[in-house]
Amino acid sequence: MNLIKSLVICFFVFLKCAPANAISVVFINPGHQQENSTGHFWLNVDRFMQAAADDFNIDLKTFFANRDHIYMKSLLLQAIRLKPDFIILVNEKGVGLEMLKMTNQANIPTLFLFNGLRDEDWKNQSHNITEYPFLVASIEPDNYQAGFKLAQELLKQHQIRSNDPAKILALHGDYNTYAAIDRKKGMTDAFNAATIAVEIVGEDVANWSQAQSDTLSQAWLTRFSDINLIWAANDPIAFGAKKASLENYQSRVIGGINWDKKPDFAKDLISIGGHVTLGGYAMAYINDYYHQLLPRQEIALQVDIFERESKQSSKTLISLQNKQQLHKIDFTKFSLQHRTRLIYTIDNLVKAYKH
């Protein structure tokens, strides 16, 4: 990460010069277009992105990879054939550098969203980041803070309910995605810093899936019935854990990350979210980059966007998301073209809401 942060990019190359025309962007979305066991996160990302694209006169096309990183690369070949002005990628399961090589060879400016490239990706490579001039930037949420904040909120709720030590089951997203790794680090540090007695009884990987979480949680809760707190890497994993907990006839403090719409049986779960909005941030960034408005800056952008769902501004955004009314947000207020540009935060997204 330090290598990336030490580099700057030149913003005056490879740019189109016809601002009256729509900017063409292809997003290779690693998720699903329909409802599935991994939740609505990636579909909602696309909805935020499309709402912002409409405000910026951006012609956005989204290809869904259905959680298949091999298929994701074949979709990228289709995207390159379209010759868009920009391609947006997600570094899922470590294939980001390979995909960047493809877009760089095609001379297409490329932005990474959610999971970018880090020092680990460049190890044992004959080339380094300076030889990829078409890498525009990476925009990532602070996933460490997400894992940390979720653990803190769960401990607070546990202390309200009980004086017993926290007996924890931790259910992670996957083994090698940076989002999963960083959330785990944040969780670990928060539990290590706890002022009450805590014990991580078990850890497992649920591959972001409610169904897998349900199966895993049932096994863990059968074996360790004294588990009273479950930290989940995303909301669908938390839903699966809640379902298993109900079948186990015990009440536990459970929470996840995403702001996914909660099923009726999981209304009491804690959720940390906000990063779902970053598709809108990406559109504002591309608009300003295209029009040569951005100053020289670091190539890696990390956004501290996470908030608990119970905050009033979070509730407003979640409602707009669930009602598919994101077009009511004026995303142009986050562009340098706007007279009084707003910083991209949850509170400011609500301020930009056109009542």
C-alpha cells in the first residue's frame, strides 16, 4: 500500500476533449444482478452508480460476474471491445493486476473500486506500477474501521444485555480479498482492546453467503452453546447466523456489514455500512478526472464512510436505497464543477437529497 501511496498520476494524458458527449464507462461488477445468498450489496452498488452516472451524463454499462473471477476476466474482454472512456474493476481474489494489464494494453483508463492493488500484488512481478500509465486510481472504503466499529458495537450491546464474558464466533467473508482481510484485522484489534473479558471461541469463512453461514453457524452453536456474540463480515452472513441461532433457541448479539435489507427474523441485527454508496463517488471522480479538474494527488484513495444503520442519516439513505429512489440525490454536488462542493460523506449525501 505504501508503494501505491507514494506515487502520483498525471491527469493530463489519455483524456477525451469533447465534454458535450457522454463519458462512456463500463463497470465489471463481481456480484449478482438478482437476489441471491450473498445479498443485495453489489446490486445496490450498481444502483448508486447509475443514479450518479445519470447526473453526470455518463453512459454506464455494468457487466455482472456472478462471483466468478474467471468469468470476470472474460467480461473484461467484452468491455475492452466496446472501447469505453473508462473501465472500473474490482480486485477480486487477486486477479486485479492481470485485468489491469489487459486494460493498459488496450490503452483504456482504469479505476479500481472497493478492492484495489497493493504491494502484495506487485511481488515477483517484472513490472511495477509506474509502467501502467492507464491506472487512474483506486477508491476503497476503510474496511479496517468497518470491522473495528462492528466489533465495538457488538460489545456495547453485549454489555447492555449481560455481565458474562463475551464468547465470540467470527464468520469471515473469504480468505484472500483485501476487504475480508482488513475487516478481520479491525475485528481482532477491537476485541483485543476490549475492557471486558472476551474469547473468540471459533472462526470460519462463509464466502459472503447466508446459506453457508447458516450451515456453519449451526455446527458451531451445537458444539459451543455458550457462544453469545457473533461477528459477521457482511449482513447475509449475519442473517445466516441469526437463522441458526433462532433454531438453536438462544438469543445472541449478532451483527454484520453492508446495510442490506433485513428479513423479518433479523430486524434486531446490528449493521455497519455506507460503502455501498461509493459507486456514486466513483462517478463524481471520473467526471472530474475527465474534465481535468483534479489536482495531482495520491493514486490510492481510502474513504472513511462506515456508519451504523441506526444513525438518522443512515436511515434516510437506506430508505432511499430500499425504495430505489437514489435519483433523488444530487450527485453533482460532489464534483469540483459545483460552486460549493461537498465532501463525500453519509451526512452530505442526505444534504444532497432533493426532497
